[in-house]
Amino acid sequence: MTKCTISITLVGCLALSGCQSAATSQGGRSSEFGCIAGTVGGAVVGGLVGATIGSGTGQLWAVGGGATLGAAGGNALTCN
């Protein structure tokens, strides 16, 4: 992946996160969407960051680890 592609993807994810409404205290559908969006968004960003590291099998491990850590971080930030 080129740096331009990664930059465009990260800016797109940031723009989409701005569209997310604040979680409600009622625990309704919007908070469930926020939790899922945070987890998936974190996995995507983590995978992209991992793709910039290493080469060959090491890069594959970096993408998997980045996606896993990104999903955990996104989940922790957006889910109650």
C-alpha cells in the first residue's frame, strides 16, 4: 500500500467517525451501532497500520496483530 492510500483511508475513517452520534444512556440501537462501528473502525485502522510494517510473513503477522489490537482499542473506547 502506498502512503497516499493509507492517508486517504485514515481521513475517510476519521470523517465517518464524525458522523457518529453520541451514545445514549438508554442503551438503544444507536449505542449498539456506535459499539460495532468503533470495533470495526479500530480493526480497519489497526490493520492498515500493521500493513506498513515488515514484509512477507512478518507483515501478515503485523496486519493480524494490528487489526486485533485496533478492534480491542475501538471496542474499549466506544462500548460501555
